[in-house]
Amino acid sequence: MTTGRRRVVAVVGPGQPGDNELLAIARAVGAGLAEAGCTVVTGGLGGVMAAASQGAREAGGFVVGILPGDDPGAANQFVDLALPTGLGEGRNLLIVRMADVVVSVGGSWGTLSEIALARRRNTPVVSVGGWDVSGPAAEDDVITVSDASSAVTAALERSRQ
């Protein structure tokens, strides 16, 4: 983390999780990160992205949505700054590159790609309710936790490294 700037934490997860428990976790993660003074970045759309954005916004935080398309109006209503990229799934790289740490809530193929991109560049990843992956070396491990509070704590600890 660079001194003088807010920590940036990406919250990634499926746009259509089909699980209200995951949405509640994402919302609590967003709120906890915002309360800790972090900027929350998401993919800007629905599902886990909207829930994390809502939690962060309701807690007084700032939310950046990195959108796959060209229309900033496609962002969910809780995004403060919508960045339309026109990159489709390629925007996953921008989400990860922007973050000091990534919190994965639930799992989809897009989420797995964000985890892989993060680990490829040594960005810490915390996973709750989703993919449980680790690489061949200890430094490649994805930290798996069981609840939102643990996810926020682990993210804050790792964003200071």
C-alpha cells in the first residue's frame, strides 16, 4: 500500500449467484471494507457486485465499477464511479490490477479468472463461499474463510503487506 492513498479492495463474484446467503455476505464485506476506509471496486453489474457495492455505499464508502461494456448507465445504482471499458471479460484484468487485495465471494468462471489474474501478479486473494484454490507454492495460496467478517479482516491484513 502506498502511503497517503486509500486501500483499494476488489470484491468479485458471480453476477447471478442464485444464493441469497452469498449476496448477504457480499453486502457485509462491502460494508466492512468501507467502514475500514477502503475504496471498493467491483465489476459494476448485478449479483455479488451489486451487493458489495450496496454494502459499501450504505456504510459511507466509495465504489468504483469497472464495466464490461461501453455504457456507464449499465452500472448498478450503488456505483459512485462507473468506468465503461468496452472490453467484455477483459475488464477482469483491470479490476484486479487496480486492487491491493481481492475478495472473492462465491464462484463463477469469471470469478475464477479474476482469482488467477490476481495470483499471477501476486495480489492477495481471500475467498469466502466459493473457489478453494491454491498453487504449488505457499505464496500462491488463496486464503479461504467462512464468513464476511473474516473476509474483511483477512483482506485488511493482506492489503498492508
